[in-house]
Amino acid sequence: MEVSTPTLTADIEKQRNQIFRFIYGNWISQVTYVFAELGLADAFVNGPQNLEQLAKYGGVKASILKRVLRGTFELNLLTFDKETQRYHLTEMGSMLSSNHPFTMRAEARLNGADYRYHPWGNLLNILRNGLKEEYSPTLKHGSLDYLKDKPELLDTFHETLHQKSKIENKAIVEDYDFSQFRKVMDIGCGRGTFLMSILDHNPNLEGFLFDLEDTLDFEIPEKYHGRLLKSPGDFFNNIPGVADAYTMKNVIHNWPEDKVIKMLQSVCNAMKSTDKIDTDLSKKRLLIVENLLADNDDHKLATWMDINFMVLIGGSEFTLEEYRSIGRQAGLELSEVIQTSSGRHVLAFALAEL
């Protein structure tokens, strides 16, 4: 019996090329990481560069760098002029420079760092054996605890959040009406970028930065003096009841569901407090800002972020119904959901029982 030979059609070839990139995607991410880590885009501030100049700038071996830079051509980060033997930075490549208004350099450095890159190599082990500390150095205590004695990586971590927030925050403060409140407390505030954006957009508001004392070890810019105060503490325990709105941006995804419920119960208790603010309890809100996970083809970023948080820290993104359920278990009722132009969602929770 004659066996027919499969035909390699154009569609099949296209699919094979896509799967090839799936299989060898680590090559792409590591070349991007090295390009960002060495700060090579910054070397072009004075124009095109030759190989020796780039090698000297990055402190690496020219012969090896030459081979790696070929990969940047395919990624459209650099081009090469054979006549002048000089490399040129592309418009897209400039986004990996430090001073680009929408720079992604810190994000590329962070994602390629060994403590974040290596755990993904254990994904199969995680599926078979569950989450274990040996698979990720940040699993037990989280990223900030792991980075506290690694200042350069810690700065990269905070810079990544800062740069991402600049774009996200603008959309959030424009798409959600914070002017209905008088005092806002940002829980798990980090360096305070989000709350400062809210105050910039709403001059009538006062703000409170709530986070661990070590995290709050920074100077509040002078323009916020009199409107913005620090309030160190642990959000699993006692959150001060000083605000009529509590925000949590990029906090929930760092924790498993049982911890999230405990955290939200703590916020619920703060919202019920009437000692330091006389706002009608029915008007108080918890505003959670996160990517919203879906069980269909929507919100593709949230799908990948969910896996990433699981692998690195045992965290999770949640679906809308999961948020509704988690809120109820913590004494809160989901009252409003707004998708901002950045793709982020603002989930507003009110007290379930007044």
C-alpha cells in the first residue's frame, strides 16, 4: 500500500514558524535582557556606534557581543551599516534606553534576572509536585523580602513598577471619579506613585500611604506636604480607619486566596470605623486595581500574569466572579467594575452589612 507524503502547505509552514518562536522564546527574552542589562541603548546618545565602542560601554568581550547583536537585528532593536561598520539604534530599540519617556529597560532587566527567569524552568515540576520553595527563591516571603539585601535588583524592581505605573495611573485617574471622596488611603503603596497621581488629578483630596515601615523609607515630594502622610503598618492586621476610600493596586495578585480574604477583612474593619472620619458608611469604598482574569480569549495579559505570579510567589489573578466571592467572604459587596483605557480594571467594593 502506497503511503502518501504529507504536503507542507503555506499554512502549515506559518504554524511551524509560530511554534518555533514558542519553543525558542527564551532566546529572544535573554537577548533582550542582555541588551537592557548592559544599557546598550544608552550608548547611542551620541549617535551610531561601532563594535569596540559598544563592547567597551557594556564591559564585555567584543567577539561574543558581535554574535549576540546579530539577534537584535531580527528583533528590530538595532540595524547595521556595512559601509561604516556602525550600529544604529532603532525607534523600538530606544524604548530600552534609560531616558525614553516610555522606557521598558527596567522591566526587561527585571524579567531576565535569574531569580525571576529560573523559576519558569521549574513549571513542569510545579505541575507535578505543587509549589515548593526550592523552585522559586521568592515563594515563601515575596519579592521585597528577597530583594531587601540586593539594592540594585530592588531599585530595578521599584523602577519597573514606577515606569509601568506612569502609563496605567494616568488612565485610572481619568477613567475613575476619585473626586467623590475626601481622604484616600493607598494600601501596599510602594513608593506612592499611584496615590500621588490621584492627588495630582484631584486637588481636593488628602492621602495616606500605608505600607511596611521599610518600604515607606523615602521622602515625600514637597508639593504634597500637608496633603499626604505616611502610615506604616501591616495590612493583615490593623489598618487605620482614617479614609473614605481605600485603594489596592497591584497588591491582590501577590497572594493566594486565603491570604487575600484575610487582607480584605482587615480593610473591611477599617471601613467600618467611624472614629476618625464621619463619612456615611454606605459611601465608603475599597478600590482594587488589577488585571481581570477571564476564562475565554479576553484579557490575554492577565492569563500570563496569573501563571507568572503563581510560579514566582504563589500569587494569582482572579476572575470577576472570584472577586465577587472573595469580597463577600470578607464582608464586602462588589458594587462597580470599570475597565480603564489602559486595560486595567477598577473593582469597587462597598460594605456588605451596614
